[in-house]
Amino acid sequence: MAIDGWVSWKFVEPTGLVLYAVAFYIVIIQRSLRLSHDYTDYSSSRRLVGLREGWMGHRLNDLSDSQWRNFRENLAILTIVFGVFMLLAYLLRKKLHLKWRGMSIVWLLLSLSYISYLHGAWYEVTFVCHIYPCYCDTELLVGKVILRMISFAYDHYWAHTSYVDQKEKSVYGERFSFETYLCYLIYAPLYIAGPIISFNSFSSQLDVPNKNYSAGRVAWYCIRWILSLFLMELMTHFFYYNAFAISGLWMYLSPLEVFIVGYGVLNFMWLKFFLIWRYFRFWALVGGIEAPENMPRCINNCYSLETFWKSWHASFNKWLVRYMYIPLGGSKRKLLNVWVIFTFVAIWHDLEWKLISWAWLTCLFFVPEIIAKSVLNSFQPRDAFGQFILREISAICGAVTISCLMIANLVGYVIGPSGVDWLISRMLRKDGLPTVFGIFLSFYVGTKLMFYIRDARSNHP
């Protein structure tokens, strides 16, 4: 009987969770549409900025994010440039039977012409800053090149020592040539936005192009990207989340509406970087270079900080683990290493107080998660009731983690450090407490749904 009851509960619970999730997103969509409508009234003094004429149903398009706006506007010319580059590289490889050294020279010349054009060597205006005002800061471009320099230095050092690389096969000798090094630093498809790839992996694929992606798989990758682009267009035409953050109108919203805007901005950012990173990774795949995939997991399917950051800028995470976390002592000094690494990440992006605040808030939330995960992993339930208790505790911890993640990103990308006091006082008011409870309940339900998704994948790999 107990077993039958447990099986019945395993069916009833996910059904209830799904129904709650459907109701949750209906409310989110309805309130988002109302917000977007109410604050696009041009007769009102409280008006959203950054909206442009759209092409869907006479609606305005949220192009308040300069990085996304300029990428979108210059997508056609970028596609033509990379298409020509890939065709030239393919024909030269086939006709001249080029290997790693020859392809290093080919891509070095193509990349030099590419960055000369981007940096305005042929024009007075720095074209790269027109396309990527967020990425094109000299500090960020230099920062990406420095990451590649560090990768080359580490891989070169490890190749000439007794160090055994557990993750990648080292390349040796003449592969560390000067032309290959320069090609790696400025390889056109990955120059501006990445994803980040180690020197070992890059050099080996110059010689033998990746075989994990067939032509059909690369084509399907492109189709999925186009569908994701259409999803972004739908989002920016109907939900003006980023415009609310840019305009500073969140101060006039109710606690529920502040949550909706923060949640929407986080999803907008995820989809924006998803499209930008995968666009350049697609062209690298066409050229025979398989870089690590950023955003391998949907943002709404992460219930721990560790999983979230492994899935966000995944290639940068792998770089940090390989070249910082392990040399700093790895898991033996995990509680200390997270502070060093997240501070480095914040400073690497930009020396801004709100990014430092974001990094330290994330670490502050990360430490309890590490401790809680260690305690829960040591607990081994012996019966169904013990499994139920462990699952409930894990779901509550997951809800707390998602709440902390929301707070950290609200501070980092919406309200800033100066808005923390306002957020706390607003949420602790009489009308804010029910919202706080509802948000936490929603995160709890979402975490349990993620558990079921995880179980389904483990049972049907």
C-alpha cells in the first residue's frame, strides 16, 4: 500500500506542479503585456526609453540594449564577411592540401584583415565600437586577448613539464609556433565575443577540423539559432523588460512588477548572449573549429549557483577552472577560491562598483550553498520517507538559491547597489510580503519540476 501511495504521489505531484507553472507564466505574461502597454503612452511623463518602430503587429521594439541593437543591425554584413572568409579558407585548404601551419597563415591573414576593418584602419570611425559598444572597449578586447595569452603560456609550460593534463591532449614542439600563436590570439570568428577555447584545442583543430559536427548537424545548429532569433524578436516586441531597467521606472512599480521586470531582464540577457555567442561559434564550426558551448542549459532549468555559472558563460567557466581554480588548489580551497575567482571575473568585465557588488553578493550566497550541498550529500536516506524529506529540503534550498541569484542580478543589472535599501524596504511592506511569499513558492515549485526533469533525463539518457 505504501509503495502504491508513493507511486500515486509521484504522478499527482508533477501534475500539480505543471499546472502551477502554467498559471505562473500566464500571470507573468499578462502583467508583462499590461506593463509594456501602460508605459508606452507618449502623453505620460513616465515613458520607456529605447523603443523603436517594430515590424510585428505595429508594435514598438525594445532596442534599449545597445549591444543587442547594434549586433542586430549589423547582422547582415557580419554574415557576408564570415561567409566569404569561410569559403576562402575552405578552398585554400582543399586546393593546397594545407595542414596546421598553412591554415595558421591563412587564418592569420584573414583575421588581420578582419580586425583592421573592425578597428577602423580603413575608416575614421572605429567600426567595432559601432557593432559592439559593450564588447569593443579596449579593456575588454585586450582582456580577451590576455585570456588567450595565459592559455598559450600555461599549455606551453605544461607541454614541457611532467604535468599530465587530464582534460585535453597536449600539443608539442613546433605546434607552439609564432604564427599559430598570433592566429590563436586574433582568430576572426572568436575574436570579439568568443567562446573561449584553449590553445591546445585550437591548434589541434587547425590540423584536423572537428569531426563531432557533420554538415547536417551544423545546418541544424543554424536553424535552431534562427528560431531563437525569432523568439528574441517576439520577446522584444511584446515585453519591454530591458527598457524598464534602462529607464529607471522600476521605482514606480509594485513589488510583483519589480520581480517580473528583474526576472524578464535575466531571461532577456540569457537569450541575448545565447544568440551572440552561438552566432560566432556557428562560424567557427563552419571553419572546422569546435569551441566550447556557452549556455548549454536554459536559465530556467538551474536551481543551484554552481550549475547556473557552469551553464552561463560555460567556456569562460572552463577557462577559469583550468587556469585559475585548479592551480589555486581546486576543491581543497573551494570556499576561498570562489572569492578570488568571482572578484577576478567582475574586474575583468569592468572596474565598476555594481559589478564588484554582484561578485561579492554571489560569493556570499555561494558559500552557504557549498556547505549545504556537502551536508545533504552526506545524508543517505534508507526508506521512501527519508527520500521524501531529503527531496523537500533540497527543493527549499533550491528556492533559496534562486532567490539569492535573483537578488544578485537585480543589484548587478537593474537597481544597482544604491537600490538595495529601497528593494528591502519595498518588499518588507504589508503589500510586499505576500509577493515575497509567492515568489519563494514559485521558485520552490520550479525547483521540484527541475528535479523531475533531471530524473527523466537520467532514466532516459
